[in-house]
Amino acid sequence: MKIGDLVQFKGTWSASATQNGRRWTGIVTELWTNGRTRKLQGVDILWDNGEISKQFGPDNVKVINEAR
């Protein structure tokens, strides 16, 4: 996963996670890694409804189109 990737929410937290039966999609705007292990810890995402998620769990989204 990298900045600019198009991602889709794959979690099942609530009905608000879908719009008209479709999962939220968004663009990765920032990556957060652990300073010691360099493991990806979170991502900032600009969602298609205009909301921004800060340090969103990377396991809760899947990349549907990679940035070049």
C-alpha cells in the first residue's frame, strides 16, 4: 500500500460503512509506520463522501487500484 492508492473498506462495522449497498472507497493520503519495526501501523484516507480517517487500520481496507 502506498500514497495515492485507491482503497475500499472491507470491514463490517455498521450500516454506515456502505452507501447504497456499495462499500466506501477512498484514496490513501498518508502512511504511518512503526519507528522501530517499520511495520505499517495506519493510513490516512480521504473517503468518497468527503470524510477523512486518520491512522485507519490498514487491515480494514483493500487496494483496488494502485498509484503509479
